[in-house]
Amino acid sequence: MEIFRKDIIWFIDKIKNNEYFSYSRWNDGEWFCLKKYPGSNCDKHKYFPKLGELLKKALQDPKNALASQNEKYIFESGLWWDSQSSINNDYKKYNMKVRFHKGDLIHEIKNKPAYWIELINCLNLKSVVIIGPNYLKKYKPLKYDYFITIPNINCFLYANEIIKQINSIINNESKNFVFIFAASMTTNYIIDYFFKKYENKHFMLDFGSAFDIFIEDPIFNNAGRRRSPSRGVNREKLLAQYPKEWRVFN
């Protein structure tokens, strides 16, 4: 299993310089889904067997392996939920071929306010499409051309509609877009679906729960939903480092 590291400046600069790439994040939920575990992730998205197969294919694809070497397709993982030897065994067992960026770039950026503000300001100079639950519309600093609303949970059941809406936007516009996803494990499938066709034209970026820390919404009162660090003392400490106008939106 090949692992590499890059820093947040590298990530932001690639976007600034229109060096198109796709970026998907693979942690315990995606791993357990492709291993066909029962149940759901921490946000109550079910581990659908069909989704697990699609995720597995993305990691097995030789073309994706080459793109990961060329830094056109970034497969990122914290690799924290099991021992490295166990994860290596899974990698071999499931015939995975891509290399992984070890870390959590988007949350590293969020945890450094100056870089997060730089990233959002950079994105505001581009054409942005957000794919996420309705509450993300509360986040005002990021401007967008289109917002594709998805269900709060089990959005894989909506995957075909998400793909249809993305295709409609691409087919009716001549712009280069930044597609920003907050669609749990379904994000990884949809990014992979579009990567080969649009790898040199659009950014496909997995932001996961990065926006959540800035948003007040009743959804965060539900047990198990985005528990930490989007809520609690750690949240308060981080938001205190941001300028007031960048802190909380409701």
C-alpha cells in the first residue's frame, strides 16, 4: 500500500492555478461499506451492498491507480480506524491499486482560519456547484452557481438523480466548475463516476462535514449526527480564532 503526503498550500494552489483534479476521502465508513459490514456510519447513512461494490471498483481500477500517481485523482484517508497492518491486509485482499494520501487536508485547512478564508475566497472566483443537504445553504461566505439538494441520510438512494442533475449542468454550460460534495459515502461513487470523463475540465472535491462547524441547525441536535468536532468545546475554541463575520450562520 503506497502512502504519500502533501500540505494544504499544495492543495489550495492547485485550485488557484486551475490544475484540475478530483479529491475523495476514504475513512472508516467507506471502508466498512466496501467490506459489506451491516449497519450505517456515524451520520446514519446505511452501508448499502451495491454502494460497497462501486467503492471497491473505484479502488481497484488501474486507470484510477495511474491517476493517483499523477495526482489527478487524490484518494485520501486518515488510516486511523485499525492497525496499519490490518489495513494493508484489506488492501491486498480486495485487490486495491490506488495510492493514498494520508491525512485530512480539507479539515486541516478548516482548522487554520487564514487558509480556510483563502480557500473560500479562491472558490468565489470560480463557478461552484454544491451537492449537499439543504442546511448547507446557510453557509453564506461561499457563493455558488448551483445547489443540488440531497437527503440528510441515505443519499445513495438519490445517486441517479444527483448524476442526472450534474450532467444537466455540465451539458448546458460551457464553464469549468468546482463541484463540492457533502454527500457522505455517495460522494466517492459520484466523483469516480465523473472523473474519467471530466478529469481535465472540472474539479470534483469532497468537503465532507467541513462546513458543519460553522452552521447552526436542528439537525445537529439528533443523537449521533456530526458529534465532534462540529459541536462542543473544540468547536467554540476554533470558531473564536475566526473573524466574527466568518463564524456562525443560522
